[in-house]
Amino acid sequence: MKLFYAPGACSLADHIALTEGSFLFELESVDLALKRTATGIDFHSVNPKGYVPALILDSGELLTENVAILDWIATQSPSLTLEDPMGRTRILEALAYISDELHSNFKPMFHAGDEELKASARTTLVKRLDWMAGQMKGDFLFGAQVTVADCFLLVMLLWARDFAVPVKPGLIQLRDRMLDRPAVRAAIATEEWRTGH
Ligand SMILES: N[C@@H](CCC(=O)N[C@@H](CS)C(=O)NCC(=O)O)C(=O)O
């Protein structure tokens, strides 16, 4: 299995989840501007969509989209999902929210210009993150257990820190608890990604 990623991009969520789940996998970084992988492959030949994450399964099949990859990881690693009969559905609900309502609204922050769009995205992000803070059921989103949703949420919280988007204390504590985890530290160190702070 191989994960194609870019340092500090949303693919870090998948990288962390694979590491938390003790999967055996390889990594290859992608230059998103040039669409070239570290070994010099045209990234479009790996993932015609041209964006990370892209996971090549042991079967050779390509899996894309954070929600699908994280759901697949959770189905393979019971420690990252919830046993409750509604558990998978609730995690998918959270993943969809993180993808549509958080990740999408961070996109303007990564591009120069259009300050108006950035300001409006920031206002939406504050509202959406506040709502998420109100959903926390314990130390992590669903209580005491880390799930794939926390892995995805962490990346959003790191971006919030880097782009100075204010977040409630509960989410800051969740971020710091995640950052204390050996798997999270290992994944971030492997990507050689330095956040802005
Ligand atoms: N819908 C995709 C979006 C992934 C995405 O936006 N990836 C960004 C990095 S965070 C990327 O590779 N951007 C480069 C590009 O779109 O050219 C998903 O959720 O997996």
C-alpha cells in the first residue's frame, strides 16, 4: 500500500490514521504545483484527479477522497472507529462535515489575493468550528477514543492555527492531545512539515 501525500496537506489526516492503525504502508510525496512525485512520476498517471491524498491499495486499486480513504481505514482498523451500531454512520457524518464545511472553506487561505473571499471563508470557518467544538463528547470528538474523524479534524485545527482562525478552548485541547500522540508526532516528522508556529 502506498500513500501519495504533500507535506502538511489534507493527506496528513490519512497518514496519521494509517500510522495510528499500525498499517504497513509506503509514502511518496507529491509536488502539487508541478504534479510530479518524488520519484519523478507524472502524478496524473497515479491519480487523474491531480490531488492528494491518493492511496494505492495492496490490490493495486486506487482510492481517493479523504472521506472514502478514512472510512476505508476505519473499516480495516477497529481501534479507529466506534463499536456502536450507528458508529460508522456518525463518523461518516463528521467526516463529511469536516470535508465540506471546514476543508473547503480553508481553500481560499492557501491562495494569494481575493481578501474578500478569505474574510468570508474565515467568518464561516469560525461558525463551523464553534459548532464542532459543541459536539465534542470527551477528550476527542466521540469521547475517550481517537477515531479517523479526529485525524482529519486535527489537520483543520493545525491550519486554523497557521491562518490565525480563532477556535474554542475545547478544540485547542483536542489539537494538543492529538499532537502529544506518538503516531501523530511520527507522521508530522516524517512529512518534514513545519507549521507556521
Ligand atoms: N476532494 C478531495 C480534495 C483534496 C484536496 O483538496 N487536496 C489538496 C491538498 S489539501 C490538493 O492536492 N490540492 C492540489 C490541487 O488541487 O491541485 C478530498 O477531500 O480528498
